[in-house]
Amino acid sequence: MVRAVKPTIGRIVHFNAPCLDAALLRTYAAIVCAVNGDGSVNLSAVNSDGTWFPCTSVIEGTTEGTWCWPPRT
């Protein structure tokens, strides 16, 4: 049986940021700051320059504007 992992405050996830080139998907590291009642999360993401930015009401997925778990290596 596979159990789905639920996001909790403090967990590290990936944020799939919107990009000007629709063929590209820019992924940033992010920390879960809040889990909302509808299942979405609020994130604090960091870009490659070290600048943090907020992302609110983000749903899980693999497309632009969503979050996902980092792949296991």
C-alpha cells in the first residue's frame, strides 16, 4: 500500500515557477510555511540568487505554478 505524504510546515519542496518561455519550467527550492484548509500550501521559495519570495495558495502538481516533492535519489 502506498501512502501519500502530506505537506507540513517546515518541509522542503520544489516550486515550479512560471517562466516567460512556456517550453521551460524553472524549479526552485521552497519551504512550506502554511497548509491551507483546501489542501493548498503557502511557500517561501528561494531563487538561484538567494532571493526569497512568497507563493500563496499553491497546489501540488508538476506544471507551472505548482509545488511537488523533490525526487528521491
